[in-house]
Amino acid sequence: MNIDWTNFTPVPALAGGVLIGVAAAMLVLFNGRIAGISGIIGGVLQRSRPPGEAGWRLAFLAGLLVAPLLAAAVTGLPDIRIDAGAGTLILAGLLVGLGTRYGSGCTSGHGVCGLSRFSPRSLAATMLFMAAGFVTVYVVRHLFGGLG
Amino acid sequence: MNVIIAFLSGLVFGVGLLLAGMANPAKVLAFLDLAGAWDPSLALVMAGAIGVGTIAFSWAKRRSLSLLGLAMQLPGATDIDRRLIGGSLLFGVGWGLAGICPGPAVVLIGAGVAEGWIFFGAMLAGMAAFELSRRAGDLLHAGRRT
């Protein structure tokens, strides 16, 4: 294994992770809800949603949207680089949307909240989506030499 | 009040993603690229988030009401079924293709990145397809019973 020490950013990574944990803690301690982004978005799309379920979901998403505006005003936006073309983005988006709803969670719901609850179900989900991510990048970059 | 907390939680979450580098798809893919120049940063993002999360959830698990007096709604499912396995694998493939998961997708839109809209639109379509298939499944199920 070849570690890329020049791009390794342990301090911001750990600090950002702590903030993500604080955000998840706020939502569960005050509101009793899981900070799972795919579930929060998916719940807005549900027709059979009970009343009062849309407001907090939209407010959470508004917070996520405002975060980069705040960051841009205070420190400037960090580097954002996307190499994927439109076709890859569409395919990836479809798979992420479908997969997270079938699998009942994503990196935040299973990966952060589920592992923090010591849920075996979330541990299985996290190991599976990480493994699928590792294999996909291996296939795309090292077997096919990259995608547009 | 719970709407204000949700907004603040989303804001802190988004700032955390930006600071951690999770909102930069190139960095996420560098983490997923074990055979290339591997950037292990995102493992520390998970460690930081789970470190704080473990404390919060150990408290939450013992309570039936939140600090605002709302019902504590923790997931009750425990079975590792075909849906969980298949869904997680599909998600992982999509994540590996673009380096974007649902939270960063929303942050990218806020950052004014056009690719964020393309990904987010497709992700909503995928979620809507799930809703439709679930409704169709419910109808089919109801039809079989009657």
C-alpha cells in the first residue's frame, strides 16, 4: 500500500469528523432523530409521510445548503474537484439514490449513527458499501484506466 | 424549536463535511483508491464522528424522550436481509463512481457546483424509483390478499 502523505490531512479530517458527530448528537439529543441524510431526503419524497415530518427535514437540508455559503464568507471554500462527466454523475446518482433507500441508509445513517449505536445491521451495511466503493474505484481506475 | 435545532444540526454537519474534505469528491475517491496513492484522511473523519456519536447515542439509547420532549426514534430493525445487502452494494458502486454520497451532494449544490445538481437530480430520481416500486409492491400485495 502506497500512502499519499502529501494529501493526508489528519487534523482537519478529525476536526471535521468531530463536527459531524456533534451535528448527529444535536439531532438525536434534542429531536430524537437519526442524522441519516438519505433517510432525511427520502422522507420528504414519501407520500404517506405523517404530518410534521417535513419541516425538520427541510430545515436540516437548508442547514447543509447554507454551510458552504457560511464557509465561503468566513474562510473561503476548500478545494472541490470533480473529474466525473455528466453520464457518470447521472449513473452514480441513480445508484446512490436507489441503493441508500433500499439499504435504509448511507454514510451518515449507517456509517456514523449506526456504528455509534453499535448496530450490527449498520456495521454490515457500512462494510458492504465501503467494499463496493473500493472495488468500483479499483475497477474504474486500475482495470479500465479511468472514466470520463 | 425542533426545526431550529434541525437547521443548526444541518449547518454544523455541512461545515464538518467541508472541513473534513468529504465535500471534495476527488479526496473521497483518493480514500477509496486502495491500489493508488491512498489518502487515509477519511478514516479519521469516521473516527472523529463515531467518537462523539458513541457518547451521544449511549445516552439516547437509555431515554424514551429527547431533551425537547420528543419521542426518541431510533431504528428498531436488526435483520441483515437481502434489501440491506443489495441496497448497500448498489450505493457503494455509485459512491465509488463519483465520490459523492447524499450529504456532500447537498453541500455541493450550496457551493454552486453544477455537477452537484446533476448528481442530486439523478439521486432524487433513484429515490423516487424506490418509492414507486414500494407503492407498486404494496398494491400487488394488497391485490393478492383480496
